Amino acid sequence: MSDRKDERLEAMLRARRVEPASSDLAQRIILKAQGLPQNQTISLRQWVRELFAEFHLPRPAYVFACTLILGFLVGFNAPLNTNDADDLDTDQAQGFLYADEAML
């Protein structure tokens, strides 16, 4: 049954009218392609520059925002200063936050 459908489809494809291409088809394709912007490979530096240009903010704002975010990430990931008997001489970055007047 599928052989009969395949034969009918082949017969219909052979019987269809095929229009010949115009003589200036190649020239029209070339002219159309010249008007379109071409894809080009860009360096990572150029890509980052274009990415930051999309935000339309001054660069110091990016530096401040990135520093602030980095500070929050480091602050939340750093362990709290727990003074054990073994860790008396280890100082952590958060040591100034706790009032330990015995060291003064």
C-alpha cells in the first residue's frame, strides 16, 4: 500500500512544472548579499566592550557595583570568628567586627 503512494508521489513530482531560473539570478543574489551586513569574528575584548556599551552607564558605576557584589559574596562566605582553644593566634578578616578589648 505504501509502495502505491510512493509511486503516486513520484509521478506527481515528475509531472509538476519547473520554472527555469532567470538569467540574472546570480547577479541579483550577489547584489543582495552585498547589502547585508556580514558576520565577523570579534575578539573577547571587543565583545566585552560592546556588552558594556549596551548598558549605557558610566564605567565607575560598574566598578563600584562589582566591588560591592564581590564584597557581599566574600562576607557571606567567610566563616564567623569562633575562638577555640587551638585557634588563638589566627586572625580573620572579620576580627575587627567583634569587641575584644583584651587584645588592646
